[in-house]
Amino acid sequence: MSSSEPHPNLSKRAKGAQSSVIRELLQHAKQPGVISLAGGIPDPDLFPVGEISHAAQQALAEDAGVLQYGLTNGELGTREAASVLMGFDVDPRRVLVTTGSQQGLDLVTKVLVDVGDTVVVGDPSYLGALQAFRSHGAALDPLPVDEAGVDVDVLETRLEAGGSVPKFVYVVANFQNPTGAVLSAPRRRQLIRLAERYGFLIVEDDPYGQLRYDGTAVEPIGLGSDQVVRMRSTSKVLAPGLRVGWTEGPAWLIDAMSVAKQSADLHTSTLSQAVVTRLLMRTDWFETHLATLVGQYRARRDALCSALEATFGTQAQYQRPEGGMFIWARFPGHDMTAQLPQALEGGVAYVPASAFMVSGDRDDWARLSFATQDPEDFLTAAERLAAALQLPGCSIA
Ligand SMILES: Cc1ncc(COP(=O)(O)O)c(C=O)c1O
């Protein structure tokens, strides 16, 4: 049996969830000498290591209970701390602390979706969400995504024509992964109107909202509405290894997710919760820390945009994202999936659009991350990419 074939002892569900070809290829992105624009991860040099260590030491010194089993819903203080990233005062009874927001995506699907139920997603969408939805047998119904986020008009037209009402619509309204798009205020209002009219939920996943480099924040979707389930995470603003996220939503849903969480992991690490709570409650420190992140990532976004501009001119099309970690770029006429092996050989990695697509064909698009690389490397990365695509006048630097 070849190693690419699933083992016969695996369940049907596990057989259907094999690793993608792109994921395998991107293993090469970790090789020395490759400049990776592929990873969707924060820069470890920006983790507040000293503060995390200090908070952990204090928590351990004060109460060994931070190493004890804890409440499935999360410690009360950590549930209350969700307000800091939600942007409004949360009712802790409506909050579940999750092991990263990824677990929230898995649990919400587990408790809402029966095999074959419809879940509406952007096309493209965050791969981890698509995997979670597929693993529970959801039928994905893709909506096009443009500069203003998912196209809610398309959803409205489908619903008016008698199309199936989804169990939920999944949106990353702020700096979507992978497009960097922000869902516009009119579309947010249109979406909540539809959710209330047709009775579906909106799952709003927002790990990047605090990383805004220009412009002003757009009003949250449906504040006060029970049709919205909100997910937040400390991964991009503190450190993903802490694995602390939150889901906020109607009590009936939080209760069901809590029961499902018991069988997944009993509860999220009590020590991580103690660290996160302490850090988020130090509001002055947290604001200063966020300002540092924003300054650093903004400079990297600008450096990558300048490198693309200098190297590709009009041969690359993209919108400068107002926040987040990604540039969604089009290289007209180039099949970015087919080109990936050459690019890796030439010493640069990116993620082709196909990794995030549900049905569409955006062959000549790719996601470029500016989060982890040194800004000084972006020009070399762009030149290597141009050489791999064999653009006239470009050679491997
Ligand atoms: C849109 C989106 N949602 C959720 C996650 C998962 O984050 P967490 O580390 O909180 O599980 C990510 C991670 O990259 C993401 O980009």
C-alpha cells in the first residue's frame, strides 16, 4: 500500500480527511534558504515571552489550583476577559472558553450540523474552518468574495429563490484569511437582516480584528442579536501556543457546545487561562503591546507591498489590506498551484488560492503572508517569485 493511501482501519470520516497535496508540498517551505510567505502564523519574536512567564509564575505562586482540572465552560475571570477582544461587555453565561478558536469552529459544527446540512462559506475561506465543517459532513455552499467581503447579495438571491436555508453562515468579517477583505457595513447589516428573517446563525470568527493598520473599525455584525455566534482568539495577539479562545452566543448553543467540549478535552488548560486573564486585565500593558504588534506588522505589510510593486508592477494585482497578515494577489495568466514546485525550488513559498477554494477557479491567485519574515527579505522573495514565474527581465537573485 502506498503511503498516500489511507489505512484500511481508519474510519470513513478519517479517510475523507487526508492531508492535501499543497500541505505536503509546503513542508519544503521550512527548508533552510526558503523565504516563506506561506505560513499564517504570528512572529515568535513578537510573543510577550517575559510577560507570559511572569504571569505564569505569579499564578502558580498564588494558587496551585491553576494546575487542577477546571470548569468545562472556562474559569469565570477568563470568560469575563472575553470582553477585551469582543469589544463589548459580555455576559459570562454566554461564553465558552475554547482551546483556540479552532475548537470553537469544530464544536459549533458538531452541535449544529447533521450530515448533508448546508453551511455557507466564502469562496475562498480559511482552510481550518473548511476542514472542521467537512469533518462533520457539512455541505458547503460557497459565496464569492470581493474587496468588501462575502457577496451577501448572492446569498439573498439564493434564499429568495427558495434555496436551502443554511445551518449557519461562516464569516471572517475583519481581514479575512486569505483575502484580507473587511466585510462592509452595508453587507453586515444585510447579513443580519437575512439571518433574522430566515432563522440561520452567523458564525463570526475574528482572530485578526485587533491587527488594524489603517482606517477605522467597522461596526460588529448584529450586536445584541441571538443569531450571531462570535469567536475570538489570543493566538494572533498574545501567542497561539497558549491555545485560548472564546465562543460567545445564545445560552442554548453555549450549553450544547459545553457538553460537546467535555468529550473533546474536558476543559481548556487552566494555567493558560490564568496567564491570559492576567495579561488581558492589565489593560495599559495590553494596549501598549497591541500598538507594538500593529507597528511591526504594518511595516511588514508596507515592505511586502513595496517589493511587489517594485518587482511586478502591473503584473501583480492586489489590494493593500488594512490589517491582518495576508496579501491576496493575482498573477494574471499563471497557474499558481502548478508553479509552486518551481517557486519552492527557487527559494520562495506561498499558498496558492486552490488551498482555500471550495468551488471557484482562482488559479492565478495566491496568499502571501507578511507576518513572519524579516521585511528586508521581501524584495528577494518577490524577485525569486518573479523568476519562478519566468517574468521577463527577472532572474533568481
Ligand atoms: C480565520 C481563522 N480562524 C481561526 C483560526 C484558528 O486560530 P486559533 O489559534 O485560535 O485556534 C485561524 C488561524 O490561523 C484563522 O486564520
